Amino acid sequence: MREEENKRSSKSEEKSMNVKSLLRKRWMLPALYLVAAAGVLSAVFIMQGQEESAAPQDSVEVTDPSQAGNAYPYGEDAVQVTASSEVVKMPVVNEDDVTIVGYFYDVNGTPEEQQEALVYYNNTYFPNKGMDFAHVDGESFDAAAALSGTVIKAEKDSLLGYVVEISHENGVVTHYHSLETVEVEEGATVQQGDVLGRAGRNSYNSDAGIHVHFEIRQDGVAVNPNDVFQQPIDSVKDIAEDQDKEKEKEKEKEKEEEKPAEDEEKEEDGAADEEEEVAPEDHNDEDEDQPEQNELG
């Protein structure tokens, strides 16, 4: 056993001596470095080959959307979306807490709807140019900006209560009347939903009680707020134009209805003129006949 162990130890010693002798040779270490470098390069080439296999083939044409001009799938032109188009909100903080107590006067509405949209003041009925909101319990509540914009008026009016007006883009202005307090100043910038003041009473529409009167105007033309709620601000202009067209149609209709009445009046006047012309002739005949009767008498 000892002989075998001695043989094994002698063999291991010989191997270690051979390795040491190889390492002592000058060309051995550079050779090892070259082998290691070759392994690293081989790994890099393998990885590049995998990436190229995942790339598009030469027959596939890749286009850059930025270089495609105005071209758009299905032959349509690309449309730029404006991020500034807010959606019109109700002029209150909590919509569930309020109810409508006054409606916009619509020239095309039914007689019943138009009657509900009248405001009685100083023994006279006036068409409502906006909408009126009151709390379901009759209490005061916070009035809020329906759109973001710049305050152009914040003052007390002897007839309308505190008034706030806010200017928006594209000629749109929102009006808030019948406020008992005001929380903003002229020139201030407000965001949609900011509190403008508290609802109160006014002398113009005392029947509405504690309420907020809200109007939205496009270039001075009052628009039905109920038509623009939950609609982009850009739609206000289109609705105002539609209202103008409807008013023109209504005026033309009134003119057509007045025309037959004018024609009847002209016919009556003509008939009256003819009677006046005939009457003197009959009188003259009587005068001419009178002398003959006298002579006969």
C-alpha cells in the first residue's frame, strides 16, 4: 500500500513540476491571454448574430411617421387636438345638492316652456337669459367657476346682487349673479371648480329665493347653458350660431304671418276709399233731382 501511495505522490509531484516548468516559459502566458480573448470575441459575435436575426429583413420597408407629411391611415388627414378645450361644468361645487328653478328662454320652445322661462319684475315679464340654481333644502351654497379663465368683473349690483364675470377663450364669457358674497377679485385667474362666492337673493328675481343665476355668452350673445353643459368650450360658438339662425327663421316666419294681415288692411282701406268716392256722387244726384221736384210741385 505504501508503495502505491509513494508512486501516486511521485506522479503528482511530476505533474506539478511540469506545469511550473511550462509557466516559466515566456510564450505560455501570452498564449493563455490569446485563448481568453478569443473566447470573449466569439461570445460577442454570437450575440450580434442573434440581434441581426431579430431585425427587419431587407425587403421590409420601414417608414418614419415624422417624414410622412400629412398622410394618415385610410386616406384621412391628421387632426391636431387642442388640449385647452375644457368641458363646461355646472356653476356649483356639488351638482347633487342643487335643483333648477329658472330656465333659459328658448324662442323655439313650447308656450309652457317659454312661460316657465319668464322673470317677473316691476310688473313686467322678461325672458330669462340664463339658468337659475337653488339648493334642494333652500339653503345657501358655494357657486363655482364653470370654466377656467380671468375675472373681468367682481362687484355688487343694486338689482342683481354680487356679480362675477369671467372671460374665457374664443370670446366666451360666463356670468354669475345673485351672490351674497364674493371670494375673487377683478384680474384674478381662476381654475374650473374654484369657489366664486355664496348664493344669495336679489331684487330682480325675488321669486327664485336663494339662488345663483348663471349665463354663458358668445361674443355677447346669450347661449342656453343646458345645451353646453358637458360639452367642450369650442361648441359654444357653434350653438350660438345655430341660435342666431333659429332667430332669423323666427323673424321670417313672423313677417310671413304679418303679410296677410297687411294685405287685408290694404283691401279694407281700398274699399273704404271707394265708398268715399261714391258717396259724393249720390249726394249730387239728390241735389240735381231736388230742383226738378220743386218745379213739379
